[in-house]
Amino acid sequence: MPTVVQRRNKLSDKLWEQIQLAEAKNAGASYAPLKTKRLKDIEGNIKTLEVPKRIKPWWFTAQNGKSCLVVRYGSKTIEIAQGKTAIELDKPEELIRTLEMIKTAVEAGELDAQIERAAGLLKEGFSK
């Protein structure tokens, strides 16, 4: 698979997790998918456990009371428009619809240049 498609799929999966998290918050529930973790005990035996995966929300409430959404690729923030990294939402109810719109744009390849830039910044951090 080309790296562009792999990066698109990675971001699309993370956006899907954010949509699930936002839907759970709206319903008053919590969303914590399970991941497997391998631990070694004192005797040296390796055990596989399922633990909840920690997902940080990509949105926050600004000082003016509006919700702001930031799209991340790894630990890097993606610029949605030139010089703009956050999307300001008037109502919190718009969050899920906005996340779904971004997910379709990512899958259509509209944010490939921004994803490539963020991936390049991540690579630079590993080469130091």
C-alpha cells in the first residue's frame, strides 16, 4: 500500500475514534476501547492483558465559550487552512458532524499535503 494511503487510513481511524468519543460524551457515557498489553511477572512469564486505551479528545472549550476542534496526526497538529490549526464551533452539537466531514475529506485525499507535512515533522523528531 502506498504511504499516502497508509497515512490517510491512520488519520481516518483516529477520526473514527474521536467520533465515537464525542458520541459517548453526548450520551453521557464513556468510550474506552480495549488494547492488549504484554507484561512480564516476577518469574519471567509473559502475560497478555486487555487494558482500556486512553483517548484524548481533540476538542476544547475556548475562553469565549465556543468549542474548538484541533486535528492531530500523531502528536502534530494539522493546519486545516493556511495558518489555522483549529476549527471554532458555535455549538457543541456540531462536533460530530464536523468530525465526520473531516473524515470524508481525509478519505477523499483533500488533506494529503497537510498529512505529509505533519508526517515529515514527526520523522524529524525521531532522527535527532
